[in-house]
Amino acid sequence: MNQDELKRQAAIKAVEFVPENEYIGIGTGSTVNHFIRALGESGKTVKGAVSTSRQSSELMAQYGIPEIHPNEVSSLPVYIDGADEINHLLQMIKGGGGAHLSEKIVANLAQKFICIADESKYVSRLGKFPLPVEVVPMARSMASRELVKLGGRPELRIGFKTLNGNEIVDVHGLDLSRPMEMETRLNGILGVVENGLFAHRPADVLLLAGKDGVKMLT
Ligand code: 5RP
């Protein structure tokens, strides 16, 4: 089974966790695209979903899943999303698709964050994947100098703008052995809007697909 098929297996499993006739949260990425398709084809009915990107909204529309704005809900029973890396505490690096700000907002509205991933995403230590950091364009150089002081090597994601008109720097080489501390510290840099560490709000459930099937880790 290739990586994409494993992503699809995890996504199909996640449909079982979707409560009917409720609003849910939907993340962004290729694994989530499989989830949207699987939900659409499952015959399960949700009241609607909060989306985290244009890409997810468009696919939701194709499958007749109504979209609701995050300001219209105070809580969501579940949020389904992928990850770029995830550790045994279910802390994650996210933002490979540049949507980590909206993903963190919707994840924090959710009672249960269900992460769907293929086994290559499960790591003993976070940080091989460069950490996406969303920055206000006029502060990009200033914020990058601060990221260098923290031991990182920031690289501008060329030609990319976030939903909010900001830029992303992908930071290599940061020491993420204390993910909660680093998440807070990075967000304290002037000009940083949000970073892709999900340590304060980890996942609650990981559906991890490997060649022996989909394992559930909590
Ligand atoms: C987008 C994300 C995605 O969840 C992450 O990049 C994983 O993507 P994929 O499912 O395509 O491997 O955080 O901002």
C-alpha cells in the first residue's frame, strides 16, 4: 500500500467518529481530502462543517456538506485533521499546507481532535519537518532574525500567501524537545501570527494507518 492509500484508510476510519446531525470541524490537506470524500460517500448526514481552507470548502461543496462560519458555533464535538508530524503525546507539527492558523482556531473549538495520518507521520521526536510560522509581511525579516536567535533557519515559502494575506516562513533546525515552551515562545515574537506547533492543543485521538491496518492511539 502506498502512502496515499494509507492516508485514505485513516480517513475512512475517521468517518465512524462523526456524530450525525451535528456541526463538525474539517482541517486541510490530502488526508483530509480523502476524509471529505469518504464522509460524502458514506451516507452519514452532518448539519454542516467549519472549514479551515478554501480547498476544503470547495471539496465540501462538491459533496453537499454545508459550511458554517466558526463565529456561528461555540463548540464542535469533533475536529478531523491531518498532521505533518505527530509524537506519542499526540503533539503535532502542522501547517504544511499553510492553514495552521485556522486549523488551530477550529481545533480549539473542538471537544475532540481526531488526527488522521499514515505511519510515516508518527515520530519519536518532533522537528525533522520544518516548522511553519505565519508572519505579517512587513515584519517578516524582523521576525526571521528572532527565529535565527532561537537556533532556527527560516526559509520564506516563495509565492505563498495565507488565507489572511500573511506569509509563511518554514523554520529548520529548531530544538523542539519542549514543544509547549517553544510554541509559546514563538508566538511571543513581534510579527508572528501563529506557529504550526500543536502542543498546547494536541490531538485527542490518532488514527494511524500502516500496512497492518488502522491503529487508534489516545
Ligand atoms: C495543513 C496541514 C495538514 O494537515 C498537513 O500538512 C498534512 O497534510 P497531508 O494530509 O497532505 O499530508 O497541517 O496546514
